[in-house]
Amino acid sequence: MILARDSKQLGNQIRRARRRLRWSQKQLGDKAGLRQETISLIEGGNPATRIENILLVLSALDLELQVAPRSKGWVADFGEDL
């Protein structure tokens, strides 16, 4: 499981997943039905990104969003990847 508590952390995790697959932003955009520029905004943590676009990207990466109660620790306590 990967913890992301803000748009920047979520964008970083999406970037890591894309790079693990060795896809360019354009390739991910093509698979998600979005423009490369939109992928760049998502990966950059743009807080104005539409949730629908994030869900399309997660689906293209074969990932899913899970909502859970917030843990008491700080993000730094968990490290970059869980």
C-alpha cells in the first residue's frame, strides 16, 4: 500500500508507477484518454486536477484509490513508499 495525503504525494506516486512501467507521460495519457499536459499536471500535484482524471490515470496504471481513516503518524514517519 502507498500512502498519499496530498495532491503532490499522489502525483509522485503516479509518476513512480508510470516510470516502473517505463511509459512516457504521452503513453500514459494515451492509455488514460488524456493529454500529456494533463498527466504532467497530475504528476506535479496540481490541486485543481479533476478527480475523474486521476481515476482514469489510476485505472490505466492498474491501480485503485482506497480511502481509509487517517493514521496518527506523520507522512515522514512512513517513508516514501509503503
